[in-house]
Amino acid sequence: MQITFHGAAREVTGSCHLVECGGTRILLDCGLIQGGRERHERNREPFPFDPATIDAVVLSHAHIDHSGRLPLLRKHGFRGPVITTTPTARLLEIMLADSARIQEEDARWKIKRLKKAKEDTSWVTPLYTEEDALAVLGQIVPVELGGTETLSEYAEVTFVPAGHILGAAIIDLTLQEDGKTRRLVFSGDLGVQGSRLLPRPRIPARPDYLIMESTYGDRERADEGDRTETLFGIVHDTVARKGKVIIPAFAVGRTQELLTRLNDLVEAGRLPGLRVYVDSPMAVAATKAFALHPEAYSQPVQELLASGDAPLQFSGLSLVTRVQDSMAINASQEPSVIISASGMCTAGRVKHHLKHTVGDARNTILFVGYQAAGSLGQLIQAGTSPIRIFGEWYPLNARVETIDGFSAHADRTELLDWFAGLGGAPDHTFLVHGEEQAALALAETITERFAATVTVPRLGERHALV
């Protein structure tokens, strides 16, 4: 038994870990690498393993940095099942097709720009197409959240609720080889304790081996009581300046969490007449998908629904899908809130909104989630000016704000509390899905506090599960 780390090793995106047991080869996640040109180009490099030899992919959740290379995996020979939870399967139908459309759209924009400069365009191709994305959907095997699925005579998996986004799961693998049985738990992305929509992540019994995320391994968020009030202050002040608030947000999870907070503010009469746009076909579809799984909501939201209040619907909210409607938002001078994907500003409609707003001091760019190093979002968050968008440079005059509290990732304290709840340190813990500084800081604390053996693996590093 062994595991090799092929992604999200000392970085946040590109989750991908290969588990081998009794001749069975299981891939945990297969995500896109996001953030900057170098990482973007790495998506086009060959997989460090033969996709045709992978027996199954076990997927923790639908976010593109965990699922976005599935179409590529199939394109290069993978024909096994993609096993995940039922809500995740539903979201993948939306997200993989949308990701493919973004790949194709970005290629068209690049070709247009190169033609304008009279440069060669023959080398420009999308990473994958919508046809590739739709093809891999036929390989998905849905399992109920909390359910167990047999992968082979050597392995079975149980999906433990993670609370990160709808359908997100902690992967609990039972592995058998040469008379030995070992449990390997992969946390995926762990949710937060103060989410409005989803319950906090569950904690499995102590495993032999643990792969754990470390995105906020060196940081705490603002406490729960501040989030809605901070959001109110930013929106209120921007509207008073007759500006727009642009919120780059993941279409699944972050967008819906924001809507519940804005719903509270609008329906309490604190932001009267506010126009709110969700401008992302994927976010619109995902919001509708959330409505199909109320059983996954937190207890307070279930009580809100029972009282007749729909937390994702309120006066002034517009769900935008058509391109012409998105363009009309940019043409409008009306103060508004625009929530658009992608969350790190690496692709999608948010880049068009940024192009039209970054230069105006009346506007605010509000970040509500992690920005990977080198991403457009991270550059704006750092105050870089000018900013390059679609190959052209724009001054950064808009105000830039950040509310870490809306992140769907557990912060440092929540990660440590979750680890403590395991009931003892695993034989070996591997920290992934965090920038190097965050992962190393969390590793140091876990080692000291729990007398644990902790490794922050590098890309391609392999470990035996003895």
C-alpha cells in the first residue's frame, strides 16, 4: 500500500493523490491547477501516471480545483468509475460543462487578441471541450452522503459529510493487502463552524493515515458575529458613493452563503432597493441545485425554510445567465452588488466586470475567499497597479476589501479542533491543499500539541502505508 501526491502539495489547487493497494489504483480527486500563468500551463502537461491504469476516481467534492481535470483524465484514457456523493454528482453536471465552456471561451478571446496583433493563432486550443466534459459524466457513480461503496476486493470507501459545500465529503478508505487492513482518511476540504447554509464537518474515528487540508493552517478568520455586519458596511458605503461592489466568488457554496446574508440585510430593511446580480450560469444552476437538497442544510436554515422564508430568494435579486444581460450590467450606472465567478478571478464573467470597474474609485472589489499566489485575484488583493486583464492594462483605483469569514474552509483553530476530535493522532498525517507557509505552520503545531508524525509532502512524493 502506498500513496503518491500528484497535486495540491505545498500549494492550494490541483488536488490529486494516487493510492495503490493490492494492484488497485485509486485517484483521490483530479483538480485543475489555478493561479498564474505557470500553474495554468501545468494543466497542459502530461499526467505523471497513465490515466488508463487508474481503476477509480474517488471525488471529495465538486469544486473545480478538485474535479476540473476529470475531462482531461478521460481524454487521455481513463475509463473507470468516478465515485462521489449524489449532490456532488448533480453539481458536476453543471460545473464540468461550465468549466469546459470557459476553456473554450478563453481560447476564443486569445485567438481574437492574437489576430488583432497579427500573430500566429494555430497553437491556441482549449484545455478541453464541452464534449469532453459531458463524456466523463457518464462514468459518475453516485453514492448517498454517509454511504459506503466497494471499490475492489482490496478497498472500500465511506463518504463522511464535510460541510464545505453541498455534497462535500471526507473520504474514509479501508484498504486491505497481504493480510493487513489500514484506514486512510482524506479530509477533502473541511467546512466552517459558522456557516449559515451547511452544518459543521463530522469527525471520523481515528484513522491509521490522514491526508488533511491546510488552506488556513496559519490564519484565523473574523468571528461569526462580524461577517454580516462587515458585509453590510462595505455594501452600504459603496452604494452611498453610487458605486458597484464586485464579489468574485466560487459559484458553488460561497455564492449561496453570501445570498443568505444579503437576504437577511435586505429583508430587515437595512439595504432597501439594493440590486443584487448573480452573474454566472453555473452559480445560477448551482443555486437551483441547492434547493433540491434541503436535507443537507444546517438546522437554522431548515427552520427558516419551515417558517416560509426562502434564504436564496429576495426582492432585488436577479439570476443572470444570458451574455447580453451580463453586458447590460456593465453598461448600467446603477449602484449594485455583482457576485460572479471565478472566485480567484482566473476565468469567467468576473474578469469582464473587473475590466469595467477596477479603474473607478466609487467601486469596491470585495474578496470573500482564498486567492492563490499568482492569480489575478491575489494581485488585486495585494493592491497591484496597473492590472492586466485580457491582455490589457488597467489602473487599480477601486477600493479593495477582504472578508475572510466567508471562506468555506475551516480556519486554523477549526482544523486543530477537528484533528483533536479524531481521538488520537494517526500513525502518519500528511498536510496538503495549503501554501507552503500555511502547511508548515500547521504541521509544527500538530506535531507539538498532539505528539504526531506529520509530513508536508512535495509534488511527486511517495509514502508507503505500512
